[in-house]
Amino acid sequence: MTIAVVGAGAGIGRETVALALARGHHVLALSPSASTLADHPRLTKVSGSATNPGDLQKAMQFADVLLITVGTKAKKGTTLFSDIAKALIAVAQETGYHNPILIITGFGAGDSERYLGWFMKAVIHLFLKDQYQDKTRMEELITRSQLNWEIIRPGILTNQADARPYQLFPALRRGMKVGRISRKAVATYLIDEAERRDYLGQQVTLT
């Protein structure tokens, strides 16, 4: 299978590229820093931006599954996530792309906000409010579109080296406990789901 990873140069994206290659898949890696990825015979690097429709099309055109793993350090006024959603929708409409698109947002975006514990609520309110507002806009655009989507909302991300098993909540529910999760564990879910596609059209939570 050919998997396109958008946001492949760092964080979850970089972990996802490594795992997809380890499992024998072909990978198209889109990132402004794609050149920093180690060479591999099944890896095609695409240097570009997730908000540029032309760059997105290069990654999508041969992809059986598209994974959106983009993050940002910008904390104020970002529109990165909603801009990506708009570009995705435009490219899919132009090209007829209807393969699965798995999109990372975050627990606390959209209707998951009211299920936040006090600690995560405080962190988001104090430091990440604008990011999560834009992730919510992204989710709204994606879920109203004709894309073959899945929204994945991880808890607080860590760089732990181990890939302890993730816990999946396929639906929001009272009393759900969502805490930390390593980027490596999120990458594991992405590749697992790219292979099995159990939750397309749904918004799932990872912890």
C-alpha cells in the first residue's frame, strides 16, 4: 500500500513514516523539511506545504491512504489547520480523490471540549486556545465535506520512546479519562487504522 504522510518532517509524522516503512509500505512524505528524512527505497520525499493545493496533490495522487499529522508551535492566531482543510477539500473536489483521509486534531477540539478534565482544560485555555479553536474549524470543514475522513483526537502528546499500547475511545462518554500519549503510539494507531479502516466517518479519541 502507498501511504502519504502530510507533516512528515517531525513529531507524529516522522514516527509514522518510520513505522509505515518498517511494515513494508511505500510512503510519500510531504513536509517543508522532507529532505531531512533518511533515504529509503520505498520513500518518496515531497518538499512542500500542507496548505498549498499543488503540493498536496503531489502527495495525494498515488496515495491509497492520506494521513494528516501537521502540528505547529504557533500559539496565537493560527489558521494552519483550517487552511489545510480548505486545501484538502479543494484538491479532492478537483481530482475526485475519495481514498481514506485520517486527520490528527486533538482531544479538546470540537464537541470533545466538554469532556476535558480540569488539567487539560487549563492547559488549552492558557496556552493553546487559538490552536484548538482552529482545530475545531478544521473538524467542522472536514466533517461537512464529501471527503472519506476520520478524525483522530489524541490526548497530551509526549516524546516517550516506548510504544505502550494506546487506548481507543470510538465515542465520547461521561467519565472517559484521557491523558498523555506518546507520538510513537499515535503513529502506531495511524498505521493500524490505515491497514484496517475500522472507524472511517467517525471522530475517535486516543490515550
